[in-house]
Amino acid sequence: MHAAYERAGLPIGAHLDLTWRCPLRCKHCYVQRCDPQRGRSRFASGAACSERSRGAGGAATEASVAADPCEAELSTAQVFDLLEQMRSLQVLALAVSGGEIFVRKDLLRILERARELHFRLLLKTSGTVGSKALWKQVVAIHPGLVDISLYSHVPEIHDAVTGMGGSFRKSLATILMLQDAGITVDVVATLLRGYAEDPDALRSGLERLGVRSVHFNTVSDAMCEGKDVRGLFVDAEALARQVAAEALARRGAAKAPARRAATEGTAGAVPTARKTTDPVCSAGFNRFSVTPSGDVLPCVRIPEVAGNVLKTPLADVWWRSEVLNRYRSYRWGQLDQGRCVACPDSPHCPFCFGISLSDTGDPLKRSDEICRLAAATREAWERSSANDRPKLGPPPQAGPGTPPAKPRGGDKGGVDE
Ligand code: SF4
Ligand code: SF4
């Protein structure tokens, strides 16, 4: 299936952020909300907030301009239209994320429409919002996978990260309810210095509380909401242990939804020699991302706007935009002016355009944080016994099969989706 999509140049997956609104204020969240004072948004490629609220075309549309211009969101009808366009492009897997998707009053209608169109649905949520009745209706839709982020098995520590008292209790209750209802839930745990730093303690603590599936995410963006969050990065030892823990989790979940087999690069990287002609990751290659106001990006972590669905048909953006064509043309041989493909850590390297852009301003340049992730992955690999090593396979990020990446709340925290 992936090979067929690759041959046809079609997107197998899409990531749709329905809103940037969220009741949580996670310390490491990569979403940079449009700030009227600063007048800039990470996702506007420097465009002024007021310009951005009008969509890429510049013409304000009633439906696309929210009361707060920085929170412009596609209307229900516009989302429906986008879903149909995605279906026409033969997108199979759809990750619905934000922000917190449950703050949208029309979420259920959107999910029902997505199911009618036969997308395989991945929902990313904090699990802190939504009535029991609403969740019951979401369960009835039977999403393929729900991602919920936790930052500790200790409620006070988790709540200190999210900035919302009681958030751990709410998230855990949602996780257990979904599990009991037969929905596959991945808890995405993010280690943060000064909060939870021990992956094994975190996993066993959550398992004792009844959580069945724990994955790990890595915070890698230096800047979050204009703040430098490097102080939250765990040290090299904790990072290597996290990579090892995630590799085992992925191996254990191999039969589960085809979702973590590749991507965002962090954990579970498989040592495969890189060739100069290898694609780097799925960004614009066989996946794309759409922001709440309809901007199309190569990936949720790459703030380069390829077009806006309010102005240009999605298919035209996919086939014709300079941004997407450029990202899908990048190959390993171009990274860091040809030095990366010869790097001894390259077989373990989760190279990420998004991290490089965030850290260096150049998607093709090596970043210290990517190198640190690569070293931690090599370290975890070297320490593991032959039996514990992940099965050899295709490179984690190369081309098709790579799920949409999104760190945090599940996908916003690490070299993810
Ligand atoms: S998160 Fe990074 S590695 Fe993953 S698709 Fe986006 S740019 Fe590529
Ligand atoms: S570890 Fe650093 S230098 Fe080596 S391939 Fe990765 S980004 Fe390039």
C-alpha cells in the first residue's frame, strides 16, 4: 500500500489541527499561539497576525475569522469541504489534533463526517475536556487510536507541567474509560527535566494505575511560545533510557495500529545505513498538515505555508506548491552540505527538518539537538542485548509509512506524530 502511494506521489496521511485553543498551558508545548502583541505566529512564517487571520488569500471571510483574530478557525462547512478534498486525494489516515480538539463545539459532527468518508482516525487530546455523553458518542464512532499525553504518574507533577490542577485525574479517567470501551489508547509520556525524568518509573507507575500502552515522546524544539525551553531537556543518560524504552514499546506494539513504526524520529530508530538518495522524512513526501485556519504545511513542525485551502484547492497545493515540492525533493545527501550522510551516527539519526528550522533557521542544517538524539539512540542500541534490539527494518523516517509527526499532547512533543 505504501509503495503504491509512493509511486503515485499521493499523501497517505494528513494531520489536521482544528484549533489552537487549549485549557492547558504545558510548559514545553510547541504550539505558539498567535500573539496580537507580538503580531506573529509560528505558523504564519512571519506574517502579521492580522494578515494571517484573513487566510493566505488576504481576503477576510466571515467563516474563517473568529472573534479573536488570532484564533481563526475553519468553519464546520469548511472542514467538511476539506475532508472531502482529502478523500479525493486518497488520504487514508487522518490525525485530528490541536490545541484541544474537544473545545470545538462541532467536533462530533466533524468526526462523524470523517468516519463517513472512511478515514482511519487518530485523535490527539488531553482527555481533560468533554462531557461523558460526548465521549460516549466519540466511542461510538470508534476512532482507530486515541493519543493522550501524560507527564508523570504522580498527579501533582503532571499538573505542574500542564498548569491545570486536576488535569491528571481527568486525563486518567478518560484513558481508563476508553480502554474499557475497547478503544486503543496510546499514552504518550514526555520526560521533562525537573519533573518526570525516569522512563521506567513513569511507565511502571502508569501501568500500576491501569494504563495499558505507554509510549515516549521527546521535547526537541528549543523555543516554545517564544520561551527557550532547553532547560526542560533531560540529560543524555535519561534520553538514552527513554529511547530504549520507546524502542521496546514500539516493538511490543508492532501488531497494533500502524502508527509508530517510523516518524518523528526519536525512539526506536533502527540502524540502517543512509544513502544519498534516501528521502529524509514524510514531510510533504507522503503526508501534510493543515492548521486551524486552513494553511497547508509540509508537517506540523515546519512553519512554511504551502497554500491555504480557503483560496486554493487542496490538490493544487499538494501537486503544485513550491514549498511541498521542495521538501519532498530533499534527500539525505543534501543534509548539512553532504556531511550528514557520512556521519557515523547517521544510521541512528532521526533527522528532522522541523527541529533544524527551529534551532538553526535552516531545515537542512544539522542541529545539536538532533545530534544529541542520534547519540542517545546509538547509545541505547549499543547497550541493548541482541534480543532486546528492535527488529531491523526501513529507516524510521524515510518516506512512506511515516505517520504524521506531532510533538506534545501526543504529537507536539518530540520528533513525532
Ligand atoms: S516532525 Fe520532523 S521528522 Fe517528522 S515529519 Fe515533521 S519534519 Fe519530518
Ligand atoms: S547525528 Fe548530527 S551530524 Fe550526524 S547525521 Fe544526524 S544531524 Fe547529521
